[in-house]
Amino acid sequence: ALKGKSAVITGSTSGIGLAYARAFAREGADVLLNGFGEADAIERERSGIERDFGVKAVYSPADMTRPAEIEAMIRQAEAELGGVDILVNNAGIQHVSPIEEFPIEKWDQIIAINLSSAFHTIRAAVPGMKRRGWGRIIQTASAHSLVASPFKSAYVSAKHAIAGLTKTVALELATHKITVNCISPGYVWTPLVEKQIPDTMKARAMTKEQVINDVILSAQPTKQFVTAEQVAALAVFLCSEEAAQITGANLSIDGGWTAA
Ligand code: NAD
């Protein structure tokens, strides 16, 4: 259903971003992968997508803390894939620490990657979307765009802010057949969640099992992790014509977390 479309997904060498890329490719879209990682592993993912789905897949190493590299990534997609029809702002990192010990450089890095990179990709991609008269912009926000948890000040701030950016840009683009939405997952088992377990153990004086059961899964009434594939399926729906009137929304996929 997405044949002839091209998608740029930031932070797509791992986790949820990689699931988006594979789901769009399965629907026939060409994709631009972005993110860090080992060169061989990234090349295996890239060529695997081309082989599995018969689409074009390219890679950009752009660092989402660097505006000039972000702009170059969008230009690369326009040159190599013919445009950016679907833009997914997904790159993100986490840091868990009490506010008075929160490292200043971590605050700046999280605001840059989890929030400002979306401003830079959107401003670069929108002129092409307007010219072609179609576009889909999706942010991976988080349940933390709606509610807070202690020790995640930068992340919760960035995620609340990206929900505001989403609403603003949705209004600006409403008559251009370009929709702009957030997807807000609860906990998805990815390296991002796995890596925060040691610091959460420290911040809350808990064992690993206690963190998984009493912090992570206790937030989700279903007591289950969301899967990256479930998140990606929602993004595919947002790219359909049936979803053309969904814009400026923040769609939760969180096992009931934010209903509580
Ligand atoms: P992940 O760690 O598996 O993937 C993060 C991706 O971002 C990787 O590809 C990484 O290389 C990339 N990245 C990190 N820093 C970058 C930079 N400076 N420039 C370019 N790429 C960079 O994590 P994930 O869980 O798949 O997270 C993806 C998004 O989903 C994030 O925005 C995260 O906040 C959000 N999210 C995750 C969960 C969860 O429970 N895992 C829940 C809600 C929201």
C-alpha cells in the first residue's frame, strides 16, 4: 500500500525504528535508515530489507545532535529516494538520575536528540511534502509525553515538548494533505529499556527483577511489554488514506498505562 513512497526513519538501526523501517518496506516503501551501530550489522539490516521486501534501502550516519548532518540526511533521501513522503522522528536516548545529579551534558544531549532533531528534520522535509501535496510526519513520543516518572527529567521534558511541536506543525500543515502525529508507547523491550535498568536499580535501590516487575511492568495494567512490531503497525495505519483525518493526535499504545 506504500509502493512509490519513501520513508526516512531516524534512529532506525535498532529497536522500534528498525521495526518501522521493516514495516514500511513490507508495504513497498523505499526507506532511509539512520542511527549508530557497528557498520557490518547496519549493512546486514540495510541489504536484508532490500532482499526481503524488494525495495530500495539507503543508510545515513547523520548524528541527530548536529543540524547540518540532519539537513544532509534529508537531502540524501531526496536525491537517492526521490523525496521524503514519510518522516518518522524516532531517535531517542534515556538517562535516569535524580535532578540534582543529572549531568548537564546529558540534559543537552537528550533535548537535542529527542526533541530538537525533529524540528530540524521537519523544517527540511516539509517543502518537498508541500510540493508533492502529500506527507506523513510521525514522532515516537512516549507515555512520558503524557505523564511523568521520577529521575527522567530530561526525557519527560523532551517528550512533553515533542507532543506540543506535533500539534503546532499539524495545524500549520492541515490543508496540505500532510498529517502530523505522535505515537506514545509504554514500555517496549529494546536496548533503550534494557540499558536503563542498572541506573534505575541504583536510583531506587532495587534488584533487576524488582525494576522489571515493580517499576516497568507495574506501570502497565496489562503486565506485558508492548512490541516494536505493534508500534510499527500503528505507524503503517497512520500512513494510510483511512488515517488522513488523524492529525495533531497523540496515540497511546501503552497497555493501559496512561488510563490509570
Ligand atoms: P533503541 O536504543 O533500540 O534505538 C534508538 C535508536 O536511536 C538507535 O538506532 C540509535 O542508534 C539511535 N540514536 C541514538 N542516538 C542517536 C543520534 N545522536 N543520532 C542518530 N541516531 C541516534 O531505542 P528504542 O526503544 O527503539 O527507542 C526509539 C524511540 O522510541 C525513542 O525516541 C524512545 O524514546 C521511544 N520510546 C521507547 C520506548 C521503550 O520502552 N523502548 C517507550 C516509549 C518511547
